[in-house]
Amino acid sequence: MWSSFFPLLATIVSVAFAGMTAKQYAERRKPYQLLWTVSFFMFGFATFAEFYSIVWGWTPLLYRLYYVASASLVALMGAGTMYLLTQRRLANGFLAFTILVTAVFLVEALRAELITANFVPGGVVAGTAMPSSVRLFAPLLSIPGTLALFGGAVYSWWKTRTAYNLYIAVGAAILAGAGGAARGGAAQFLYIGELVGLVVLLWGFLKSREVHRPAK
């Protein structure tokens, strides 16, 4: 199916950039580089799961892991941005919250009784196959993560006028909009929105690397 092209391409892009940020972390050992690396690998897993579901259909385990990863990766991106832009203790608190909620979220998702009737072949399932008791964890991660990523980028741009922060803010807004559209029933925008948002977001991260590269 042609719609599988977008999540597959997003997988390739996200894994490639995860390799780049992993190299940065190996060289400089900055917390935000590690968190971005983990979140980009998680993004790659989530988009590959979408590709797999379009071609072969969902499996219960794949869907459970996908649902948790797709919500928590945004919070990890936000935590990485906080390590880059804010005081360490604030970033530590945000990361601790993210890890704790993600751990509980994962446990509940793994033991939840799925609504497998909503595994529509080739369709965007989003959270519709999860019971409401598990779905409530997703906004606890995605909303603070998006606010940290988008808000931190806008605030930093306002103070420094560095262009990379605008790219990060726009990329975060596109990803949030694509996810919101899918939850609102306009699922056709999810896959292309993920790809476009990812490219814009990663471009901002690369430009930030140039700005924060230590002088030789």
C-alpha cells in the first residue's frame, strides 16, 4: 500500500539521525544528546510499527509497545530540550517524572485487555484499541513533552533569536498536530505529518549542534 511509504521513510530518517546523535553523545557525553538518541530510536520503532501494521496488520504485543513508545518519546524529546535550555535540577525532575509515568504506563499497557476489533487493516488505530484506564497515561507524557519541546524552543528563540529553535518549535507543532488530527478522526494526515514534522525537528537539532559546538 502506498500509505506505508511515509512511515517507512520516517523510520529510515529517524534511525539515521539517532545514529548521528549517538555519535555526538559518544564524543561529548551531554544528557540531551543521549535523550534525543533514545527518543529518535523510539520514533523509528513507532513508525516501523505503523509500517508493519499497514502491510501485515497489528499484533497485540507490537501494538502495546507502539502505543507506549509513541507517547513517551515526545516526553523524552522534551526532557532533552530541558537539559539543553534549563537548569539541571528542573531537567532532572522532568526526566524522573517521565521515567516513572512511562514505567507504570508500560506495565498497564502490557496487561490491558485490548479491543482487538479496532485493529483495522491499513487503518490508523491510535489509542482506540486500548481501554480508557490505560489511555489516560498518554496525555500525561505527550502534553508535558510537547509543551517542553515547543515552549522551550520558542522561549529560547525569543531570548537568543537563534533560528534552530524555530525549526524545533515548528517540528514539534507539526507532530502534535498530526497526532491530534489522528485522534480527531483525520487519520490520513498522521503518517505524512510525522515525516514532515520529524524532518523539520531534526533539522533544528542539527542546527543546534552547530551553535553549541565547542570552539576549537
